[in-house]
Amino acid sequence: MPTLGESTQDNDPPILRFTDVQDLFDVIDYTTRDFLIVTNVSPSHFTEIEREREEQRRKFRFRRYDSNARILIITLPTEVHEALHLGIYMRYHTQLVPNGREESWISKGTTAFRQQGHPGGDGREGDSTGVPKPEREGKDKWPTLWWFRTSNHDVKIVILAKFDRQQHHILLEKSEEEISLPQGAITRGRAAAILQQGGVFAPVKRQSITITRDETTNPVSYNVTRGALVLGFRLRFLRDPGPQEGDFVLGIQDLQRFAKGVWAAAGLNERRACWR
């Protein structure tokens, strides 16, 4: 039988020591969480899990597989989980259309990507991903939206969204990579050239936005702290912006509407506040 570890916090995902595929699927069928950490997963185990998932048409996703640590993180999509990423990505895609950029962007959805040189090893699947066209057009091209190191630094922006029902808030975090180079080194070139010069890539959190639901107001309100969500054009399209092109901005009102949709997916309606 699988060994399911206890979480240290209510919001932490459960931890399972892998024994066999059927035991893993049994846990997936009965867990109420949207994430599951599985340890003791060898590359051959991962290949077997992946094959059985496809044959049985299971809907869970591989958030990350680390072949060295033998850890697999599984995403179990819920209505809230889907509302979190689709609520942002659909608004992002909508902004491409009026500027005529929809043909310059390819949505990759939950496509699985593998680390270069590790066809049976490290892998990841995002929730909503995409690539610029023609800069990243073609099979197995990593998205510019959404891993850093595993993609050989081809991914430029990562967005994490977390829903906390108990604290009544949504947390959005945007990260990018910074490059540190020895004195005199040149930053031009691909990641491999930068690393050969002694460069170091480090993920840096650029934005942290909290959206809090206030049920004491009539109607219920959503308070946004630390401003709009901004995704730079250059990092997404790998070129400088042209006329009428610019950064993607999800403003305060858009974030409030986004939050309203997430809470609706959580089964919490826009009920009026009550006083005695």
C-alpha cells in the first residue's frame, strides 16, 4: 500500500511514497487536494506513469518531474485551479487580438516539455503556456510563458497563482531571471554562451499581488494590493515592440473581475453581507 505523509500546514499538498502505478492512481482518485507530491519515482517509473495516464485517459498533469531527486509533483485540476490560470491567460490572449498580435502567438496549453538531453528524465507540464511566432515556432520549442532552468533558460516569465480559501485571498507572483556576469563579460548570446562566460541565472520575484475578498461590504468587494500585473513585451516576444505594441497589463478592475470568477468557481456566490 502507498505511504501518504502528513502535511505540515493545511495548504501543503500530501506526500506519497511511490510503490506502483495502481496505488498512485487510487490515491489520486480519492484525494481532495489539487496537488500531490510523489517521492521515490525513478525515470522508468515516470515513463510507466506517463504511459498509463495516456492509456487510461487520466486528466491529471505533471507539474514537475525531477529525475535526480526522484520527485514527481502532480496537478489534479479542480474548478478553482482552472479558473486561476485560465482567468489570467484568456485575458492575456484577448489583449493580443485588438493589436493584431494573435497570429504572432501560439498557445501551448498543457503541452509536456522535457529537458534537452533528458528524453526520459526531467519534464514539466504547465497550465497555460505559449510561444511567440516565428521566434519559437516548431515542435518541442519551450514557451516564453511559464520554467527557467529545466528549459535551458528559454522560458522568460513564470506566473504562480494561489487560492487561499481560509485567508480569503488570491496570491499572484511573477518571476523573471536575472543574469550575473563576471566583469567584462558580454550579455549577448544564448544561455549556453552566457554560461560559458561564467554567467549565473537567478530567478527573481518581480511582483507579488494579493487580492482579498471582503464579505463585510454590500455587495462583496475585492481589494487588490501592489498594483496591476505587468508582463513585459520583450520577454514574451523576444524582440522589441513595434507600433501599437507594448506590455501586457492586467489592471485593478480586471484583477477584481478575475477574483470574482475564481470565488464563483469555488462555490462562493456574491451573497450580500448580513447584520443582526
